[in-house]
Amino acid sequence: MNILLLLLIIPLISVAAVLLVPTGKSTKWIALMGSIIQLAAAIGITLYYVNCRQAGDTAQMLFQSSYEWFAPLKIALSLGVDGISLIMILLTAMVVVAGILVSWKIDKQVKEFFFLIILLSLSAYGFFMTTNLFVLFFFLEVAVVPKYLLIGMWGSGKKEYSAMKLALMLMFGSTLVLLGISGLYYMSGQYGGNYTWNISELSQINLPVEVQKILYVLLFVGFGVFTAMFPFHTWAPDGHSSAPTAASMFLAGISMKLGGYGILRVATYLLPAGAQELSWIFIILASIAILYGAFATLMQKDLKYMNAYSSVSHCGFVILGIAMVTKVAFTGAVMQMVSHGIMTALFFASIGMIYDRAHTRQADELGGMLKQIPFIGTAFIISGLCSLGLPGLSGFVSEMTLFVGSWERTGLFYRIATIMACASIVVTAVYILRAIGFAVWGSIRNKEFLLLKDATWSERVAVILLVAGIVLMGVAPFLVTNLVDADTSAIYSRFLSITTI
């Protein structure tokens, strides 16, 4: 059996077990054990992958297998991974474990809640490991329904409105993706002589530049909706603010990375001539998102809205790095996806823990949290410092790599865009330090907060796991760069045959 199937089978077994056992603590333990096994399997597969590479296996994708699904349209469950896929799978496994741990207090429709969380993990694993574009689209769509239900049923505030808005916006993005991959499929028959959904086979077909430009826009915008690309970002603040903590962690930590991965793996890799011609458009949109998200965050008082708009800004870095079309920028974009995924999951986890105790997310109503709930307050500070790019944490190495890669793209236009992105760090420092000052430092403004209790065992384990990821990547970034270097080089090499960047 292909080892990648394990990452699909384990969640399926967990889902079945959750549905079969009586509702109660056993449901939570099954979900947790299943997620821990997923994380262990992801780590094991990664170590095996590294060993295979060191042994001299130079295949573009390792552990490949294919299982026929619908032969008339050549749809197959084709699996395979490279370093970029694996780092996304590891990120998913880590965030899912942390999300289940911080949801230990869930007491409303427990079975259904953890069923949907596990289903989200299944969709993410399938998306990152498939090499068939139709199956990739299938898993992209599977993830939309659990997000809608999690927000609509377990959310707060304008949860029905936010859930509907998120679902409609993501379905709009999915429609564009479907049009784009369908175009690739039919063009493969016309220009390659063989209809195919397979990414590797499609990469061997030279489509006309005009065709590439049309499909590139469809796919970039379609996947861009999922990564909250300006001006299609409006679902993110409302969705994050209304979602339960675990759903917010998954939305920002994983779901928004589906879009970034799709832009890099599908739009940019398969359509290099289109990317070369039109990437400047998305550089403009990314620059707007970076600055707009930063200044919009500056205006927020609700901590969840603050982190949501901050995510729009930080995901703008991902789009900028990919659109710059340099090898180092590609690496920086991947690192930024990983760093932001861990950091924003920690941020939403700490905000959720504060809200569960203080029943408010307004920064100016809090204060003194570090004194009363020091563990949660420390988690909030670490996530904030990572967001503003403190050296030694993952945010610094990812953003620096991305900025250096962006600066390599010569030309006044590209240099100005890079400078604008760098300038956003100042704004980020302002809103992060102000939020920490209001919510965590200072005196306790509400006497009721004197009764607050610090993190539970499950919350502590979740925080330690995420902090470990942030610190490990910050002090040993080579663990990520070594894993993805050959694959970002392979993507970049597609552009060298077109023109000199």
C-alpha cells in the first residue's frame, strides 16, 4: 500500500470511530489520538522522503501511485509528494492537533464538531498530495462545507451571515479554478495529443502564450480568493471573527494556504509564460493587500478582527513572493505560508482562550492578562512578536527570505513593490505592540478578571506544540529550505527557458 494513503485512511478511520462511539469524552480522545497519529505519520513520511533524496532519488514527485476513479474523463486518485507538499502536510497535521486540543471544552454537538474538524484535515491532506487536478479541485471543494457548518453552528456574532459569505466567496473562487483546470484539460488534448489532468504531464505541454494568459488569470484569481487576495478578501475578517477557535485556526492556518499552494503549484508552474506576462497585476494587488491589511488592522479593537486583517496582509506576502517569479522569492513564499500558518493558529488559539475566560475580545476592555493568566498571556505575546518579525522566530526568516527574493527581480516597479512590502513591517509593529500593551500588559481593568484561571492541560499542550514550531523554524530555517529548495528551483527553471528574470 502506498504510504501516502495512510494520511487519507487515518482520518477516515477517525471519522468512522467518532460517529460510532457515544457522545462524550471518548469522542474527543478518539479525535485527538487520530490527529496525533496523523502528525506522527506525516513526520515519518517526511523523514523517509529526506532519506530517499539523500540516497539519490531525483524524481520530481516521490511515493507516486494512481487509482482509477472515472476512466472516461481520466480522473484518478493520483498521489505523490515533493518537499513543498510535505511541509504543507506537516503544517496541517500540527494545526489539527492543536485545534482539537484547544476545543476540549466543546460541549455542544461534540460528535458533529470533531467529525467536521477531522473532515477538514482529510480535505487538506488530499489537496496537498494529489497530482491530478480534478481530484485537487474535489478536495478543495470538500473543505468548504465543514467551514460553513462550523461557523454557522458553533460560531458567535453574525455567524449565519459570516458562514454564508464565506461559502459564497469560496464557491466563486472554486468556479474560477474549475474553469481554469478544465481549460488545461481540454488544451492538453489539443496541443499535447492526450487529454490529462496530471500535473507532471501538463507541465510537458507548451501552450500558446494567449491561452496561458487566460488560464493563468482564472487560476490565480480562483486560488487567490482562498488566500484572501485583495479585493476578494472580505470573507476572511467576518469568517474569522465568527468562527469557533479551532475553525479560525484552520481557516487562517491551513485553508488560506490551499490558495497559496494552488497559485504556486498550478497557476505559476503550469503556465510560466502567462505568469511572466501578467504577474505584475498580482504584484500590485499583493502590495495593496499588504498595506491595506496592515492599516486596517491598525483600526481594529476586536482581537479576532485584528488577526484576520493581519492575515490578509501577511498572505499578501505569499502572493507577492510567488508573483515576483524568482527562485528565492518562491522559497520565501513557501516559508511564509508555513510561518503564518503556525503563528496565526497560535494567535487565534490565545485569543480564543482569552475570550472563553473574559468573554470579550475588545483590547481596550482587557488588560493585565499576563498577571492573571500568564501562560495564555505569554502565548499571545509570542504570536505577536512572531507576526512583527522578531529575529529568532519563524516570521523573521520567512519575511527576510521573501524580501531578498523580491529584491532580486530587477526593475523600478518591482523594487518599489518590495519597498512597500518592507514598509508594512513598521505598521505591523505598531498594531502588535499596541494590542499587547492593551490586552496583556498593565493593570487589570475589570475586577471580575481577578477570578480568571490560566490554561488547562490541553491548551498548554497545544500552545507548546505551536511555539515549538515557531522557534524551531526561526532558529533552524534550513530544515524548511533544504526540504523545498530543489522543488522551488524546479518551478523557477520553467521560467529560464522563456526569458532571463
